[in-house]
Amino acid sequence: MSRRINLAIVGVTGMVGRTFLEVLEERDFPFENLYAFASSRSAGQKITCKGKEYTVEELTEDVFGRDIDIALFSAGGSISKKFAPIAASKGVIVVDNSSAWRMEKDVPLVVPEVNPQDIEWHKGIISNPNCSTIQAVVALKPLHDHYKIKRIIFSTYQAVSGSGVKGIKDLEEGLKGNDQLLAYPHPIANNCLPHIDVFLENGYTKEEMKMIDETKKILNAPDLKITATTVRVPVFYSHSESINIEFEKPFEVEEVREILRNAPGVVVQDDPENNIYPLARNVANTDDVCVGRIRRDFSVENGLNLWVVADNIRKGAATNTVQIAELLVPTLK
């Protein structure tokens, strides 16, 4: 990474935006200039990255007229729909963390450990997948390469930080005995809500369909059979997932463990005799995709169960976005 670039962050004062700053600093991302954008309400605030202070500017249609190479967006779908094409038209490469562009045919949907080659066909916008999808495909891709996946059943247990600040406040207040409902239709404290995002006509939630559709796109497997149930649980950070897989080819469980041990981004934590398996509180504030409870599903031929946990704000959002930007740096002239 010899070239130092001009970087912009859209939505810099939000939860993911602030985590962008932490990850950029930790990974020593090679930017020369950093531009910080947010809504008019946040304009004038000060943010810090790599020991230097920056002033937040209001996001307008004119800001991308300056020399910017890459813009990291995390400001919601409507903002991305409006401003990402404007940025791209000015020669800026947008890496977008919203759902706005994920299923667009000409927009790559990228997890660097899984399909880094897809950045080659971007047309100015690259999409960051849903947080629950990212951690799943990091674990699934090496197994798909070896055994070819036939069917997947996702059951997720997702942290309230996935709903942003309102979700965190609902849980904080609920644990105090105050059942405020800023983010959810029911109290989340001491509860599990089988309801993430809106319900669709097919009975699934939008979150469930995101996992189904995005997994197919990232793995380049449009005919893969997938179903999902996504559940919000009273945990602050890190999504946990039970993933049931049916392969076309036979496998040995120990071989699966070895494949996962050698897979990029994966940490195997699988020693049930000593109560060692991935836990949300241990994985929080890391970039690892932790996998455990690796065992055969005896109910079907070539069936496997996995328990997969990752920090939804880090690997599930900010870190994956920065990793995509890192892939772009060598391609910039």
C-alpha cells in the first residue's frame, strides 16, 4: 500500500461511522486527506483519527467535487440512493454499508475473504453485505469450495446494536425496568423477538430475505436452497448464528475443522468438553468470525451444524467496509 489516498466518510458521527475511524486507525489505512460528512445536525462536530482532528461537514451534492478517491458510506439507504451516484459520477469509488445497492445486478456485493475478485467489475459503487450475511459466508465459503453446499438453514440470534442507538437504549432501559419502545414493537429485555426489519408478503422478514438473497449472490450460487429465521435477542453486541448445512459431497468432521482453521478470517473455538465455543461477549470488539459446535447433522445425508459468532458493528459493518477499501487502494492510479 504505497499510494496514499483521499478518503471520505459519509455518516461519520453514527455508530458505524465512528467505528470506521477506529478501524482505519488500527489498520493504518493509508489516507492522505480525510473528509468527514454527516447531516446538518452534526456539522461542526470534531472527530479524531490517527491523532488528527477533523471538522464534520454537512453532506451536500457539492462535496464530491473535490479530490476524493474512496468514500465509505454508512448513513442509511435513502442517503446512499441519493448521494452514491453523485459521488460515483465524480470519479469517487463508493463503498456503501446500507442495503440500497446490495441486490443491484451491476453492483458487487463483497466480503474480502470470500469474493475479493468481484471488485474488478464495479462501476463506481461497491456494496457491503448485511452484517448477519457477512459472518455466515466467511465460514461457508471454504466449505462450499470443498463439498458444494446443497441447502442452508439460518437461525440467527442478533444483538440490539444492529438496530443502532435506539436498540441499545431499548435494552438499557428495559434492564432497568423501563419498557420503552424506540426500536422494537415489544420490550427486548428478557425477551426474544422473531422479528427483524419489516414483514413481507411471503411471511419472511426483510432481514431473512437479505440473508437468503445476499448469500446466493456472494457465493455466486443462484440456485442454492436457503431458508432463514432471524431473531433479535437481549445482547448488546455480536450476532450469533446456528447454521445447518447440507452438502452434495460426503465429509469428515475433523476435516471440516481443519478447513475452517485454515480459512481466512475464521477462528475455530470448538472444545465442548471444556465448554469452549464462541460467545457473543467474548467476540465483541474483535474482527474474528468464530466458529464452534461443529458436528454432524444425523437427520440428513451430508449434514453439518455450525455455531458462528461475530461482532456485527466491526466485522459485520465497519471492518468489512474498510477491508473492501484496502482492496481498492492498489487499483487506484
